[in-house]
Amino acid sequence: MKIAYLDCSSGISGDMLVGALIDAGVPLEHIESELSKIPLDGYRVGKKNVKRCGIRATKFEVEIEKESPKWRKWADIGKIIKTSKLDKEIKEKGLELFKQLFDTEAKVHGGKTERIHLHELGAVDCIIDIFSVLAGLKYLGIKKICSSPVNTGTGTVKTEHGEMPVPAPAALALLKGAAVFSTDTRYELVTPTGALLISGLVTEFRGIPHMKITGYGYGAGHRDLKKMPNVLRITIGETQREENIEEVFVVEANIDDMNPQLYHHVEKILFKSGALDVFLTSVIMKKQRPGTKLTALCREDSLKDIIEIVLNETTSIGVRFSKWGRVALKRKPIRIKTEFGNVKFKKVFSDSGICRIYPEYDDCRKIARKNGIPLQEVFRILNRYSAS
């Protein structure tokens, strides 16, 4: 599968991502051809090589004819997209992104989506950026996009509603759920269009994923910042496995003074709060005291809760945690008709051909109790159905 990784250490805007895609190998002529399928005129696109803090990058440029101020509502944008000759896949994704944009603007301004409007020049620029990105991603065959945490910049930005803190209200709302940070660069590093692309296209915020690098590109921002290159870097590669590759956190605490009866209680709370796995390991601690190492695996969004549970529900006065990579096979619950009736099984599989089926422990235990036979005998019988 072909994947892309966005390095947003200098933020992101629509034109920066288009520039990065062109720099990575998307011909400008292809983008122009795709844009010509949209019933939109009064603009020209181009590219040029520039340097940002000594780094060569591609600057995507949009020149729009200035007209008398006009406004475009969701219905206007929707009509433009629906009547275009774009591929169905690109058309549907574009509609989804613009609907998200208008819904967000409505929420920020306290109005209805149908009444929210974009200034014509801004709307045209946004249409060009979004569909240039979608066309470029399809041209390169990219199926998944990951991103680094996004630098929002700091300071204020002038808007038609006055001077606002960075990120602007719409950009902030669109970044909900994204991993962000801020440096002392007093400049708007994330535009609303950039935030929309992050929100609508990125599936995971992390370090560079495991992949074989096949290409890369740099897209330039408008300004040449002094402290860092104002560029968006895209790294393109192929993953050799289609299993679920993800990052997890390992949380650990060594405990030597807690009633062992409490571990089951702690385990249940940890699982309920998002732990992927919980296990205990016997260890020898300082002064040769026997102890127990409590380990919990979790994703980043559960890390804070898991740490608090360990500190509140155990006698530990501290925890340690680290980030690990994890590859997990796909899992699917199924039911199989057996001599004991319909029984739950767990199917574990991969796209490369791995497939294993296991009877679920809880169902096996119920069958053993109901029929008065040993649990291991139930497993032996049901494993025959796994193999069939």
C-alpha cells in the first residue's frame, strides 16, 4: 500500500501541500487538466522553484482575476462540484471536505450551514487547492496519509471580524482531534484550508511510519522565515505489510507493598479505561524484596487515564512509560454452529494469507458448566471446528 507522511513542523496550507505534491512528481499539467473539469474560470495556476531558509522547494501559485465582491454559499459550492466532470471518487471527497468546512464555519459563527458564505476569491482559491491536492494524491496512488504534530505558530492574524489569535477560529475548530504544538514563530502557520486537509485526510499523527521510501517533495509557504524553513515536506513510500501497524504506549510500575487481591480490581478498571492489554510479572526489587511489575498497553488518547488509574488504585508512587511500535493481525468475532449450538469464535487473519480461528474462552466455560464436562475437553472438541 502506498502511504504518505506529512512533516508539518512549519505548519500547513493548501498551496504548500499542492507544492509538495508537485515537487514529489505530480505534473502541473495533470493538475491543470483536472481543474479544467470544474466549471470555474478567472484563474491561472503555476509553479516556481524557491528557497526557504536555504531549502529548495516548489511554490504553487494561484492567480485569480479580481472582480466585484461576491459571496458563495454551500449550495453554490455544492453545485459547482456536482456539475464538474471530475472522477466520482474525487468529487465525493471534495463534497465531504467542503461540507465539513461550511459546518465548521457555521458552528464558529453560530449560524446555519446553508447561510454561511465564503468570499468569492477565497472560495475559488479553496476549490483550487483542495481539488489540486485530491488530484495529486490520486495521481501518486496514495491510499493513506499520516502526519507529524502540526505547528500552529503564534501571535495574531487579521480577519474580517478583527484581529484574532492564531490559529484562527475556523482553523482551531478543524484541528480538533489533531496533534498540535506551537513555537515562538509569530505567524499564522496553519490556514483554514490547511486545517481542513489535515482534518479530512490524515488518519494518524505519529512519527514516520515503517515504509520503503519511494519519493519526497517540499512545498513552500509564502514567507521565508528566519528561524526555520517554511516548507511542508511530504515523504512517500510503500508499506510491505498490510497488517495494522500502530504506535502504543507501555505503562509500567513496580509494586512490592500491595494486597495481591487488589490486582484483579485494578486490571478491570484499566481495561474499562482503554487498556489494550494488562499483565503482571514477578520481579525482585531492591533489598531483595519480591515484587510485581504491573504493565498496561494503551493508545495515546488513553495514556493519561491509564497513568492516573495506576497512581490512584495501586500503592505505586510513580510510573514509567514509553512509546512502542506494534503490529497486530486483524480480528473478527464469528459464530460457528457446533454440537453445543452456536458458539463464539475469534478469527485472526491478515491480507497476506494468515488465518487462525479460536473458540472464545467465556463460551467454552459456559458450555463446560452446562454440560458437566472438563473445560479442556470442550476446547478439544471445538478446535475441530476451527480446523474445518
